[in-house]
Amino acid sequence: MGKAGSRDWTQIYAIYGLDQWQTIVFLLFHAVLFTILSLLYLTYFDPITLFFHRLLPIASARFAAGFTGSVTALSALCLFFASFHFLHSSLPLHYDVVQRMVASVHDWSTVKHALDLGCGRGILLNAVATQLKKEGSSGRVVGLDRSKMTSLNTLRTAKLEGVGEYVTCREGDPRRLPFGDNYFDVVVSAVFVHTVGKEYGHRTVEASAERMRVVGEMVRVLKPGGSGVVWDLLHVPEYVRRLQELKMEDIRVSERVTAFMVSSQIVSFRKPSQHSFGLGEVRLDWRC
């Protein structure tokens, strides 16, 4: 898998572990299972053909055995590809996109308060803290997650990255953020917002409404003139429409990147310093 930015993916794994590891194990298990089945088809092709011959003429039986074996082998290849793609998305791709997100905020030196919504393992949270440390800022970044255990693990990764003094974590509901209006200079989130409302099903009206509540909360706690950057799967066009409705400025949408086997994009925006009218302009194909 090579390098992620200036770091080897094994270094990232040593600190952060794996996201979606259950899915990766599931895919690898079935990939190995289908590989064994395809090898059995290859080794015992004639007996399998005779088995099919009980139901079909010999020519059709040989075709059925060959076709079934080929499908089994192709399934194994697809499962191996999917498992390695999840592994790539969880480690080097995640780290690389996070670096782009941090770089898209032009001036960190003035940032006093930043929020990582759905901080998870802390890859984005610690990247923000590292940038604050690099700028010599006195700012701090808050990581919000729905799980107290996750927050404790995230604080551990911050200490390993040498930015523990720049990071705090809180447990909370992203649909009702426990912060006042206009509090943060920067709000960021990586592959999180799409998980909100999943109990209703990803493509239901109810789930979409829950995601829009999260986007609205991000805007609410952002200071006028502050910046927001969100990387997420599948639903970014929804976020763009909501940001336009909320009169955000300088809305930029990145090129599509395949992550976790689906389409993902980054959207960045700025909260206007003064109230504005009309829908915000959207710039497409932004490359961080």
C-alpha cells in the first residue's frame, strides 16, 4: 500500500488501528473460503461434472461445473479486492484525505477553537492538533463522539502523536451539539455524518432529515467568518444543498474519490461574516 503522505501505513496502523475491521475480517474470511472452493472445483472437476451429469447431459454438466467454478474463483478475487480496498480506505487513504482537509483551511494561526465532529480514532482530530502545534497556536481542538470509550481511546492516540495538550474529547449527540452559537473557528468531520440516522435506513426521508440537522448544527456553532470542511460518503450533494439554504459562502466540492467501495467527496464552506441573501455559489472539482 506504500506511503500515506510522509508516513508509512504501518505507522498509522500502529497508532490508530483499523476502522471497519469487522468488515475487513468478514471479507477476507469469505475470500479465503471461496478460494478454497475454487481450488476444490479445479482439483475435483471430473467428479463434480459427474455430479451435475445426474441432472444434465454431459456437455451441459461440464459447462455447469466450469461455470460454477469460474464464478467461485471470480467471487474470491472480488472479495480480496474489496477487503484490500477497505484496508486502503481505512488507513492510507483516510490519512491522505485528512491532510488535504487540514490544508484547505488557509490560516490556522488565528484558530482558537476547532471541532472535529465524530472524531472516531482521532486521525483528523490529531492532524488538526498537529497543525495548531506547528503554527505555535494557543488554540485547542475538541473531538466529539457518541461513545465515551471511543473518546478515551482517542485521547490515547493524541498522546502518542505528541499533541495531547491540544486535544480534548467530549461525548455528545451530533444532532444537538453541546456548544453555544458561534463558538468554533473551524469545524471539520471525516466519514461520519452519513452514519447519523442510519437506524432509519440510509436512503429514507427520516435519515436525510437527521443528517441535515447535523449540518445545521455545524453551521450554528461555527463563528461568522469561520470555515467548515466535511469529507463523507454518498450524501455530499445533500449537504451542499443544505449549505446553500443556510446561505454559506465559498462552497467548494472536491472530485469524487472511491472510499470503502462507494463514492466520497470533500465539501468546504465559510460562514458569512454578515447575513447574505440568495443561494451560495458552488465550485465543483475543487482539488485540495
